[in-house]
Amino acid sequence: MPRNDDDIRAHAAHDCSGCALRTGRREFLGGVATALAALALEGLLPAEARALPALDVRGVASGGQEMRYPIPASDGVSIDKKEGVIIARHAGTVYAFALTCPHQNTALRWNEGSKTFFCTRHKSKYQPDGLFISGRATRAMDRFAVQKDGSMLVVKLDTLFEQDVDPAAWGRRTSPPDLVPPRPPGPARALPNGARRPWSLHLGERIGLAEGVHVVAEERLGR
């Protein structure tokens, strides 16, 4: 049956009952996006809001409670969310941190702009080497024991160092590595007693001399 003019007008009014709401929402969201873009350009957003996500990585299980990760070729931060491990290279030294904040186990984030780790819950901040800066935490970031195996970093998930539990052990593993003389030509080098062994690394020695990379390890490497 053909509808009269009153029916058509009523149907049109019913179909557009949400038009004003939808239009208003679009305008509102557009305005918010424009405002945020303007604030970002002017550098007015909080530092946490501008934090860049760290590179996501997946380690390779190597048996027991160990994970293996490629040794970073340059300074930066990678996060294995599944295993709760942060791999960080800073000033040529490689660290493996626990992902959780030592205060109340909130996942930490990395701020590329300020080069700091931070907790979104209570605003604790840490240096790239894990040392505490400010906030409610009472110690530095917890660190896993690590070992170098070729170009890979072996992280021992069952060995975690807490600064306030064993500050001496934690400190030994964060102290600057001792410098070693340039690598001599050939596959071996002389030892003080005149013996020779393949070029290897000990605690505090340089890893990848050409790149100036160190690994903070808990034991002698390359035996």
C-alpha cells in the first residue's frame, strides 16, 4: 500500500534519530585527535605518553631454565613479554633484567626519549643499566645471570639477583668491565705463564671488540 506524506516524514525522522549523536561523536573524536596531534607537535604530552615501545623479541629455550637471545648489535632495548625478560644494551654493555618492577611487580616500560625504564603504576624510574632513579621502589631493577655463547646471550631464568638482598653480587655484575688489550692476530693469545689458549672471554672482558660490546656475566666464559 502506498504510504502518504505523513508516513514518509515519520519514517525519515525515525531513521535519523541517531544522526545528531553520530555526528556529534565524530566531531568530538576528530577534535580530540586534532588537539592531541597539536600537543604532541608542541611537546606538551607527558613523557610517559610519548614513550616508544621497545622491540619485541622471542627467546629460544635452551633447556632447563635458560633462554637464548641474539646479542644486540647496538645500544637499545628488547623485551620478551612471554618470558618476562628485558635485554638491554647500554654504553656497550649487555644486561638481562626482569620485566617486572621490583616494587610491586608491575611490568616496566622503556622511554626512548629519556632513555629510562619506568613503572606506570607508581612512577618509579630506572637508568638503562637498571639503577634506581626515583619513585616508590627501594632498589634497582632485578637482573638475571647471563652467559655468552658465541653470538648468543644465555639468560638463566632461575638465577635472579636483587640489589637489596645481595648488593655485593648485584654490584659486581653491574660494575664497568675491565678493559683488555686489543685482540692479537691469530686464534690464540699468550697467557702470563707463557701458555696459550684459544681467544676467549672472562668475567669483565670485552665481547666483540670491534663493536665494543660487553656482556655482564656471572662466571668465566669460553673455558
